[in-house]
Amino acid sequence: MAEDGPNWEGLLKWSLAHTDGTRPTRNLSEDDRKWFMEAMQAQSVDVIKRMKEITLVMQTPEQVLEAQGVSPGDIEDMLDELQEHVESIDMANDLNSIGGLVPLLGHLKSPHANIRAKAAEVVTTIVQNNPHSQQLVMEANGLEPLLSNFSSDPDVTARTKALGAISSLIRHNKPGIAAFRLGNGYAALRDALGSENVRFQRKALNLIHYLLHENSSDCNVISELGFPRIMMHLASSEDAEVREAALRGLLELARDKTKEDNGRLGEEDEKLKQVLQERINGISLMSPEDLGAAKDERRLVDSLWNTCYNEPSSLREKGLLVLPGEDAPPPDVASKHFEPPLRAWAANTSADKSPSDKKKETPLLLGSGPPPETADSRNNSGAGEDSNGQLNR
């Protein structure tokens, strides 16, 4: 460990010596307190200060950095550190305030594929579930280099990372979705589906499903660009996630077609029926363990068959749509272990009382009783009555 690094060993020994449990706790002396505070403050990192230092490096031309001995690997490590800092939404939004967002987007055009990929990864972290940073990246024209890398980067990792950043940037972001359409994003998605990289295919299919779910009018664009045939091919992929994502996209298209021509996919209808039948045959040969893992796929195949052909698939007849126990309600643990205490107490007290106990209960008197003298006079007069209710004089 470097001499100026964190003295974690000394700090640990000090902590154990004061909390070993063999003796009662005592108040810290002023010297101990001062030493502990200095040790902790020495390890604290001023995140904003550090982000400003990283920003300064990102703003420096690459040739200047190389002359000073900074390698592409060093820049990649620096972006790794920046990604950790911007995981906090506040820090992500502050990156633009300190002038770091634009230089970060500039690294999307780096001549080094690893840096392009890492920069896209940092952008993903910044904009994920963060509408304010989404807007800042859009205003800084960050979608353009991401689209360029997604559609034409020679490195598949850089393309995949760019697609991930685009997905996070345009999610729940209508201006972003509109800009994605205008930037020929759907054509780039079609090309991505033709890739041999499984991860790239998954990300593309998931984004397609999201876009179709949000904008059913885009189904026409998808169909015109030839997506159905490509997705039918991917529905037979060896990768289970790719198959499910392809079937999910086809189901969105079929449901949109339902409004027009009974859910058929036009010229691709016979091809789709063949693909679905092959999937049914494949599912029929699965082991019980594989059937359990293919639960979503089984239901997607049946839903797609039912939507397109107005009849249930043969998975139902074979008993493979819903396996025994899959439709059973989950065990009721909440009412037993998490019942509100007051309600549980009331239920227990009422259950403990028997009917005979209830008869012996004294009614609650809401008003004051009669005056003492009145009660005495009634008792005396009652004592002089005979069995017929007549007074004895």
C-alpha cells in the first residue's frame, strides 16, 4: 500500500480496540476523537472536485494527453470512475453544470473503440430514469453521435453500448422518440437484428417492443421495412431471450393487424404458422425443467396463434400451456405474519370469548344511576308487596 494511501489497517485496529465487547464503552478522549475525525476526512472524496478534474482531462486534446503520457487505457479508467460518480442523480445533473457533459459526448467520437463504448455507458447511467439529464443530452445534440455509432460503428461492443444509451435516452421521452424516427433509427434497428451478436439482437428487439407498445402507429413502418420476416427468423433462435423478444414483437404487430384484417400478417401468414408449429413441436420435446423456464415463451406462442388464427394453439390440448401448479395462488403469508396488530388483537379477544361469557357481561351504563334515597324507597316499597303485587298495609 502506498504511504499516502488510506490507513485502513490502523483504523480497523482502533475500531476493534474500542468495540471488542469485552468491556463497557467509554467516552472518547479529545485526542482519540481528533485522530478519528482526521482519519475519516482524509479518506473522504470531494466528488464535485474530482468530477471537475475529470472534466479538465476530457477537455484536453488527445494529442496533448499522449504527449503527457496519458494512454487510452488511462482515459477509459477515468471514465469508469466518472460512471461511479454519476450513479447519483444529483451528480449526473451536476455534470452539465460543471461543463463535463459536452466533453463526455465528444468521447463518443474517439478513435478508440473502447473509449467510445465506455463513453456511451456513462451516458446510459446519466440519462437512465432521469428526465432532466435526458433533456440536457438532447439539447447538447447527444443523440446524433449515439445514432451514428449504433448504425455504423465497426466495433460491435461500441454499437451495443450506443444502442443501450439510446434506449435509456428516449424511454418516456417523446422528443427523443421523434428524433430517433427522424434519424432513421428503425433502419438501424433492422440492421441490428441481422447481426450475429446475440446481446445486440436482444437489445434491439427490446427497444422495438417498447416503441411499438408506446406508438402502435409505428407498426406500419415496421412492416414496410421488412421486420416481420426477420423476427420470424429470430423466433427460432437458439437463444431463449431472443426467441421470446421476437415473439413479443410479432404479437404487437399481430394485435395491430387485428384492427384491420383479423390479425393476419399478410404475405407472411403461412411462414408464421410454420414457425409457430415448429416452436410448439420444440416445446413438446422439452424436459420438465426446460418447460418451467419457457413459461413466457409458451404463453407467447399460444397468444400469437390465438390472435392470428382465432383459435387456441395445440399447446392447450397437450396440457403444455399451463403446467400443474403454475396457476395455483401464492401461499397466503401476508395475513398470517403481517396482519396489523390492532386487528389481530381484536380478532383474538373475540375468539377467546365463549357465548356463556358474553351473557355474564355487565352492560355498560352510559348515564348516572338514581339518587340513593329513591333507590331505598323503591326497595322498601317492593318488600311490602304480596304475591299479587298488592301493598301490605
